[in-house]
Amino acid sequence: MKRPAALEALSEALTRLPGIAAVTSERLAYHLLSVPKTEAFMLADAIRRARKEILLCSLCGNFDHVDLCGICEDPERDREIVLVVEGLREVLSFEAAGFRGLYHVLHERVAPLEGIQEKDLKIQKLLDRVQASPFRKTCFIRRTSPLFLSHRCRACPSPSSPDPDHPCWGQPRVYSGVL
């Protein structure tokens, strides 16, 4: 028996989510079709609302409901430290740990096997921001990708021999490794 085209489309769409393979997407698709319509539509409405109302901060790339996020707007933040992170998970973790500096969110990591290249990251925006700001420390935090450091920025000199005139590594900025 051939499955309905709408079920195939739903299952296919779910496989695009991170960590969702074909078997899980099929299970989720069947679940969404078996719950009351109101529950399934509630999920669809929540996704639609989030995509409509949540913005990327034009300065740091964090998510918020306004153009400049609450972190960038906070006058109590240490504006001399910027923490470069892969995604929102790291922002939430560092916020919970009490970090009081600023962030720059890349929203990805270099992962060639997944088709994510350097050009897909917000590196140029970061370089422009570091050059224009009075940061004392620029710390890079990565989750799992060992390629992140090797591809951090082809224009940047090595952290072991920093170029004081280069916006990425000018002294006294600091390079930080894996969390």
C-alpha cells in the first residue's frame, strides 16, 4: 500500500530537523496524525508564531522579540568581553553560569560533511564587530566540531603568534579552547 503524499511530505519535512532520521520522522508523522487535530494545529501555530515573532539581534545574532536583544541593550554588561558561540544553547548555558559580557552567535559550526562551510558562518560580521569595538577579550567557545578552530578565519593569524594589528587577535584579546 502506498502512503498518502501528505504523509510522505510530513515525514520528509521532519527529517530536516537536527537529530531526526527517517524512522523517527515517520514515528513523529504518525503521532501528529493520531493526536486530536487541535493538538497538531497547536504545534503548527506555535512554530508559525515563533518564526513570525522571534528576531535575530542585529548586533550579536541572539534570538529575541526585538531587534537589539536584551543582552546587547543591558547597560550592566561588561562591554569589553565578547564570547563567540555556535548557538543559542551556549548563550543560555553561559547566562545560567552568570557570564556578564556580550555574545556573538554564529548559528552554525563548520561541518563539511553536513554542507556547512566557512562562508555559512557569520565570521565577517564578527570581524567587523571586533574591529569596531573596544573588546579586551574575544573568546571562542565551540561545542563539538574540531574543524571550527582550524577554519575559524583563514585571514586570522595563529593564536600562538598573534598579530597585534589584526582585528581578530590583537593584544590583549584572549583565545579560549573547548568547553
